[in-house]
Amino acid sequence: MRCSSLHGAVSYLSSPIMDVPRRLAAFLILSCFLLYFLVHGSMTASLGEWMHRDDDVEIQRDFSKYVHVKTILADEIGLEDPNRRIIIVGDIHGMNDSLHSLLSSIFYNPTTDTLFHTGDVVQKGPVSGSLSVLDFLSSSHIRGVRGNHDQNIIEWRTWMEWIKSLKGGLEWLDWVNRKFDKGELDDEEERNMKKRRGKWWSRVPKGWRMFDDHYTIARQMTGQHYQYLLSLPLVLHIPSQHLYIAHGGLLPYDPKRSVDHPKQPLANLPRIITRTAGSVNAVELDEESMRTAQEVDLLKKIPQNSDPWVILNIRSVTRSGKISRDTDVGTPWAKMWNKTVKKCSGFEGAIKKGEKHDGLPCLPATVVYGHTASRGLDVHRWTVGLDSGCSHGDTLTALVVSGKDLASNSWKSRSLSEQTSLSMGFLPAGGGDQPFSVLEDADSADVAKRPKKIPFSDNGFGHLYSVKCHQP
């Protein structure tokens, strides 16, 4: 709305000839207009975008640099070869010694192993450890996803690069960093910083804490480290294993609607639409292609799975469908995922029109994630939570899957009672509400000899390895 229009609306609202109902309606319209921009501005800031003015021109800056999803092809991991492995490591949090202890215990070989991580590779541990972890990951081109702490560091470094690009910005940033390092920021500068006063302090986005660990790591990491973090997506999708890796998690359906609502991806047969010469055609797919297409739809068509904040931070979902970072409210998203995927009954019944069929027209997919150390290892049939609290002095855990484990079909060959019995050996009691721990006061050597075996993908197995972490 133009300023002149807004002025006219206000003048009209105050006109003595305007009756009360019309004045009330105009007031409500004006309030909604202002509320929209207030809420929209708040949401934008929370996603790493920031508004400021340069020479009376309002400019929106994006410090987030999100990459939504990257797809890993089958030949990139090579699990058709029984000697190849994928290794997925939980939240490292700058614990460099623990990371290399874990990799050593599982005889990591970059020639035959493909290493992934679940994000939050830095922070909480020592700054030097975070930089060492980034050295290893970036120089070895290790794949993974962003965590919420990684994201904070990306945003700080992107902000720093922007400040340096401004006239006088590099000099100011060097000056203020030196002052802070020497403990020489005077009271006036402290006040200016807190109140975001002055030419430079006003360019610090509201709510950002300058000089915290995120800022320090962002400042000290190299350009190679920065480019590595920028390359990390929010989600890795490995269609050949029907596997997602995400830091916080994903949802199997939009909780604002029923699970079998027509707009839910798992409630519909996936289709590929082609447009030729003005006509629209649906391409029929084989089962594997349908499954992959549905997995892609799940990322694109469930709104929460396209929301960076949700993917990075989700732990639970409230009864109203609100996403929460808390573990003590609502329902764990992993419980929702397993309950929903359990209803997948395949595509055949849905393809045969007119036939009644139970369940959902889908096939299951697995999510491996981190972020929730308070629940410890959180292992279920179709979700594996790997944040086992290394930065708190607990353990660092990896899920290891080999081509041999997948080729055996040994899980499928077991009877239902055998599957249930084995599942109870690794699943937490009570359906997963309580944390499950691999370690029971065991040292690293013991753990390396006693991996936990879990079902993985459709018919294969994976193994969980953990090492004890020692706080520096």
C-alpha cells in the first residue's frame, strides 16, 4: 500500500461523517495490514534474512544461504559391492579426538567407505576442536547436512563477509575484534553494541549475540571451512536406500491435516506429469520409480519439510500441529514417522481401482538424524537418532551399513516372531519414549567389539558403534 493511500485511509477513518460500523471495519482492515507486515518481518528475520536501510533504500539481506536437498546416487556409495560401506556419524560438536577415535575403531577406509554426518559438527566442544573437525571434513570432502549450530556459524560468517565488503567495514570489524580480544571494549561501546546504536552496530541483526562461540568459530575458520559449510544441504536423500539424513528430522505428513487427506504425499499414488503440445499427461511408473517420486514429494509437498527452521530444530509436534524444539511437549516426530510408515501397504491395492485396501499407498523410508541428545540413541524401525551426547561427555555414535549387510536379506528371511524378538533387543522400552544407551560404563575398546545390530532399509542390517567421549 502506498503512503498516500494509507494517509487517505487514516483521514477517512477519522472523518466525523463516517458511521461507527464503517469506522470499525476500516480499523480492522488497517490492523490486519500492519499485523501482516509485523508477522512477516518476524518470520523473515528468524530464517536468516534481515532488513536494513542504505541511503534510505530498504534492502533485504539473506545470511542463511540455505540448500534444501541434495541427492546421493547409488553409484556414489556403491553398496552393490559387498565390501563397500556407508558410515553415518552423529553430532560431533567439535570433539575432534572422539571423531577420530570412532573412525579408528571401525577401521574407516576412505577408499571403500563413504562417510556422512548428521550436522552440528562444530560448537559446544573447544573452538580448536571445531576448527580441526572442519579441517578434516572439508579436506576429505565428507558429505553431511547442516545442523542448527552450523547454520548460526554460516550466518555470522556471511554477515562478516558483507560487513567487510562495505567501505570502512573491514577496518571497523578488525578494530572491534581487537578491542574485544584485549578486553578493552569500553562501557559506551558495550552500550552501543547492546542497543545496536551507530552506523556499524545497527548493522548487527537483532537478536544476534556478537562474540559468542558461533561468532568466534565463524571469525577464525578459513575460507575453505566456510565454503564447506555452505555446501551442506538441509537434507540428504539417498533413493537407492530409501534413506533421508536430516539434522532435526522430517514429518511423514502435514499435521494440520489428517494423515489420509488427499493432499498428503503418502496418501496418494505419485505421478510424473508431462506437458507436450498443450496436452497434460500422467506417466505411469514402475514401483521403484513410484517410490522415489513419492519420497521426493514428501520433501516438496509437506510444508514443514521445506521449512529450514523445522528441519534444523524439530523435536516434537504439539496436538495443534505446532513444531517444537522441546522434548517434553507433544509427540516426538520420530514416533509419528514410525506410526505412519507402519501403515504403508504398497502401491498395488491403490493401482487396482475399485478395490478396497487397508493402509496407505506407500512404501517405507528411513530417517537418520541427530539434534536430540537428551533422548540418547533413539532407535526405531524407520528412524535412527544418533546424537548420543558426545559434547556432554557421553558417547559418539556411528551407523555402519555394508553392501554385504544389505545383500543378505537376512532380516526378511526371519519369521515375524524372530523379528520382534530381535527388535526388542535394541528398541527402547515403551515404544521409544525412554532413551536407549549403547554404552553401559564400557570403555572404547569394549564398544568397538560389541556393536549393536539393527534392521536397516527394507531387508538389511546396520550396526551401531559408539566410543566414550572425554571432555577436554
